[in-house]
Amino acid sequence: MKAMQDYVFIAVLLWCSKKDICQKEIAPGAVIMGTAYGFFHQIAFQKTDPAQILIGVLPGLCFLALSLLTGGAIGFGDGLVICMGGLYYPLQMVLYWLFYAFSLCAIFGSMLIFCKKGGRKTELAFVPFLTLAAFGVCLIQNR
């Protein structure tokens, strides 16, 4: 059953990544569907304590707050996707996921700067990095 949860999560992230790259926004339907499935799966099948679910969602809530405080410099949709990830994984895995995503984004951004294709203020779609990092988290979790 855990593998099915991973497949749904990755599928939603792929859907959101495509939309983020092409249109600079997330797919709200995908996030709603993914959130509903993740919440239902945690409560019905995993029998997860609601407090644990809330703890897993905290990093995403922090991103949502930062998005509001920075006037959108950090995407609100990115925060929603991170909240959704907190429904699928415990806090420790969410933190690994974010660390890997930020690392990938930093490497890619550095390459853009090095190749003179972008600068310090270049906007990057973050959900594709979250998607790549999610593959790594799934591999680590399923070893």
C-alpha cells in the first residue's frame, strides 16, 4: 500500500512540474486530488495520528507564510505542494526531501550563473526540483 502512495505522490508532482515549467503555476486540481488522497490514506490505511500529520505539514505551512510575507518571492504553490508532501511522509522525510530539492536547485542555479544564462534574481520553477528530490526520498525510504 505504501508503494501506491508513492506512485500517487510522484504522479501529482509530475503533473504540477509540467504546469510549473510551462505556465509558472501549479495545477490546483492535482494538488487538491493529491491532498485528499494523502489525507485519506494516512487516516484510513496508515492509521496515522492527526498530530503527526500536522507536524509533517509544518514545513509547507512555513513556506506558505514566507510566500505571503515576501509578496510571492517564494511561490505560494510551492508551499501547497510541500504541505501535500507532509501528508505523505513524516517530518524527517519531508526535511530530507526539501534538503535534496534545495541542493538540486542550487546546483542548477549555479550552472545557469556559471554559463551566464541567468543571474542572482533569475526565477526558477521549484516544483520540478521537488519532483526529482521525491524520487530520491522514495528510493531511500524503500531500501
